[in-house]
Amino acid sequence: MSDDYRPPLADYWDQLESRYGGGFNFQQISRDELAQLVEHLRQAVKNDPQVTDVEKQNLGLVLKHAEQTLEKRSA
């Protein structure tokens, strides 16, 4: 990412950290918050040209875990 660019994911992540603390996990946050996080992660991984390939790989792992957690909570 360029030095001054912040994807929406970064701002949303900061909101979650301020609400739940820096050590929050996907089990703590509400289902709606988790769904919103998944959407931000997808956007960053799949559609944001300013997110580097390495960042997309790392975020892809987080996305996979978030999607699995959301799926379990929806069942």
C-alpha cells in the first residue's frame, strides 16, 4: 500500500480495537460486526489495487478464518 493510503478495512479494524481492545477475537464481536469485517476483508483482498500481493496473502488467511467463523455462527 502507498504510505498515506488506508483501506476501509484499516479504519474498521481500528473501530473494533477501540470497542473491544487490541486483543479482540472473532468470537467476541457481534455477528453483524463479523459480517462487516468479512466484507472489508474481501474488498481488500479481491478488489483493492493499492493492497500489495503480500498483504493480500496475509489478509486472505484472516478472511478465510473470519468466513469460517461467520459460517459457524450462522448455522
